[in-house]
Amino acid sequence: MFISPRAAVRRLVHMPSVSIPEGRLIELPGRDGATFVTDTAGPRPDSPTILLLHAVGTTGLLTWYPSIPELATRYRVVTLDQRWHGQGIASDSFSLRDCADDAAALIGVLALENVVPAGYSMGSIVAQRLWRQHPERVSGLVLCATTDRFRSTVTERVFHEAMEWSMAGLRGTARSGTASAAARAAARALDLEMSDIHDWALAEFRSTSPWAVGQAVGGRGRPAARVSALTPVSQRLLQGLGVWPRVVERRATPYSGMQVWDAAGSGAVNFSADQAGLAVLGHIVEND
């Protein structure tokens, strides 16, 4: 028996049926654009504010809508779509630092007080950045599915670097009509009619660019450095993905030697490509 994609989604994914708050686009001064915001009143005019920051590949409402009615019994509840997600700002580049500055700008525009950012996954990293970059705006933090770093192992570094560089190669496609056309084709295949919660959720999900997902995954935990060092393992992975030429275009410079000092400065270890039997030890790549 044939089951349509739409019917399969309905069977496999449970979507709580609760009221979804109305939202509006709000211009963020100095942030080069507007973003979609919902603002649900709390029980009192002076209720503290929960600023909900969403996960990668979703939107403010898609991550948090089931929680809003309950939270609104005690707090003013605000959501926003972060950059390149949903109706967020479509900037030339994606960074978690910019997402944090956007959130701070929204706090100012709405004149929010006693703000507690609550972030899930990527949103939790943005919440941490908001606290670090604008501590005067933050009264507390709620961090869900979080960490303070994503690149603590070689495997994690290779994965995040590869995702970031491969999605950089697709940036032009994401900003063109190709991604929009693909989203419309997916909607037709799913026969979306916006008649119930599943239709709404699928429309929210497809509103985010795949490039944004890759940039967000690649950028998590990335330090604010102007250069990155890519190892031969990273190079081979990027070559396999077909994006190495785009990396080279961004001023990749090979290096054949490295010296590492200890903290006291009394000892050092030297590495060379010749000793390792390699043409080069890796490449230094400019990030910006």
C-alpha cells in the first residue's frame, strides 16, 4: 500500500496541538535587517522575560511552541528567528557572535528587563555568547542540550571544519533562487495545505536554508580567530566533498614545519613535513 510522504510524516512525528502565538517582523537597529519575533505577555506587566533561542535548522516557534503557553503563566515569553533561519536576517555570513548581538538588539528594541535567555542546542551557545558579549542584558541563563565547546577532539574538529567549508562552497546556491525552488518542490511533494499543526511545522522546517545549517554546525565552538589550520586529513575530506578548490580560493597557504613550546618556555617540540613523509603538514586558511 502506497503511503504519501505527508502521511508518513503524520504517522512518525508527534506534534503537540497547542495555540501558536502570532508574530511580526521587527527591524533590529544596526543589525542589517529584520527578524520574525513573537512576544507573549506574562501574568503581570512586570513579569520577568524568557528569551527563547532555538536549535539549528529550525525556527524560534518550531523549537519552542509547545512550551510557550505554560511558560506564559509565569513569564513574558519572546522568540526570534536567528540568522538564516526561518524569517531571520539573511546576512552575507553566519556567526554565533552575530546571533548573540541580534538577540541583544531585540532586548533593546522591546525594552525588555529581567531577561533570562533559554537556549536549546545551538541556541544554548548563542545564550552563552549573549551573556559574554552583553552581560548587562542578562539576568540568568537556561541551557538545554548544551556544551561550552564542540571541537575538543580531532574527530569533532574535522567534522565541523568540513561542514563549514563545504557549506561555504554552497553559499551562492543558498542565496539564489535554487534553494527556494527546491523548497517549493518539497512542499508540492508533501502536498502542504497549512490545514493543521503538521502542515505548519513542515512549512517552518523548510523555511531554513541548508547552507545556514552547515554554517551553524561548522561555526559552533569556533574561536574568533582570523585563520584556521587544516590538516591533511581535513584536506582529503574536503577534496572528497569536491569543495577543496573553494578553500584554496580563500587564500590557503601550505606550511611544512611547526614548533610547539610548553607553557614555561623551557622546552619545545618540532615537527616537519619531511620527517612525517608528507609534502606539507597542512594549510593555514584565512577565515574572513
